[in-house]
Amino acid sequence: MKHLKVFAALLAIAALATGCTKEYITEEYITKEYYEGPQMLTYTYTVPASDWELHQGSQEQGGDNYLFATYNNSDITADVETSGTVQAEVWNIYNQEKGLGAWNPLPYVCPIMIESNGETLIVAENIRFEWEVGQVTFIIQDLDGFDPLDMDTTLKFRVTVFKK
């Protein structure tokens, strides 16, 4: 008898549920919010050895000596300065024989081996970039502050501008 009451209650609920009509939601009841994400604009700069200029500081430990190359970029606007960002990478070949390389985010510090007075010295070379409205500057600086090695190869940089 108890099972009969439970069965009757379930049957009543099922009958009520099937008697309901479906309501369709139409477009006028849906609020749409569009989000337009940031734009990503990517540029590749091939910087030949001839484009590097020397900023000459003092010739002492911690001196402000570095190589730099500046390029125009009209997509780096005041809007990017206030609500966007600029990122950069340098292409570094890590296996000359096989031609293998990788993009390395800036700043990138790499060891440079140089021969001096019959000794092999390892100097850390810092590759970084700076940007401002309308331009990007690539910079190479020894971490000891003395003049960096003369640039005799072409470097490739990739710069991505994120703007609203």
C-alpha cells in the first residue's frame, strides 16, 4: 500500500510536468556583450652589423657603454603606452652545425668567450630593448660596463605590440 502511494505521487508529478508548455527564448531577451580583445601586431627586424651605434661612456668598471639600433614603429602609440605593452625576442642560433636556433625573450643574457693576453675570458652580454611612442631600440651591453664586442653579424629580433 505504501508503494502504491509513492507510485501514485510520482505518476502525478510526471503528469504535471508533461502538461507544461515550452517557452522559447528569443533574441530580444538575450543581452549581448561584445568584448573586443587586444590586437597583436608582430614585426621582425633584421639588424645588420652596420646599423649598430656605440654609446660611449666612461672606460671603467660599471661604465655606461653599449651598442644600440633604433627603428621606427608607428603601431607603438600613446594608447599602447597607457594601456598596452610591447614584448621582444632575439633569435639565437645554439647549434651552428645544424642551424638550430630558438627565440629568446628579452632581456637575454648570454656568455661570450673572448681571448685576451693569452687567456680565455667569459663575459656576460646583455641584449635588451627599450620602447617609446613610435620607436623601438635594441641594446647590447657587457655586464662589466666596458665597450661591448664589435657587432659583426646580423641579428634578428621579433617585436610584438599589444594594443587595445
